[in-house]
Amino acid sequence: MVRRSLRSRMSSRQYNLLIRHTRQRTAGSHPSLLHLHQILQDRRENLLHLAQLRLKQNELELVRVRESDKKAVMSWWQVSARRCFG
């Protein structure tokens, strides 16, 4: 009988722990959930930072290509003008 009451107390403790964890998960305050949310938030911030860097690099590349194209057109135009009016 002593063993049975110890077993029932243990299961009662486990049941109360289960209820507490369930309430914490439902409320969004469970330590594991908070940890996982922090990991996800850190990953999101990192991805946003990398995306901003990528966009900045793409813009710089486009400016570089545009300037290169502009120089090529001006060079072609000057050569053509020299041939025609030269």
C-alpha cells in the first residue's frame, strides 16, 4: 500500500508537471518555446542582413556595368565621329 501511494503521488506530480508544461506552451511562455523563438528570430535577422548585403552588391554591380556601358558607347561614338568628321 505504501508503494501504491508513492506511485500515485509520482503520477500525480507527473500529471501536474504535464499540465504546467501544457499551459506554458499554450501561453507561449514555455522555456523551450522561448529558446526556439529566439533561434528563429536570430536566423531571420541574419537572413535579412544577408539579403540587404546581396541587394547592395547587386546595386553596385549594376552601377559598375552602367558606367562601363556608358564609357563603351562614348568611346564608340568618338571613334565614329572621328571617322565621319575626321
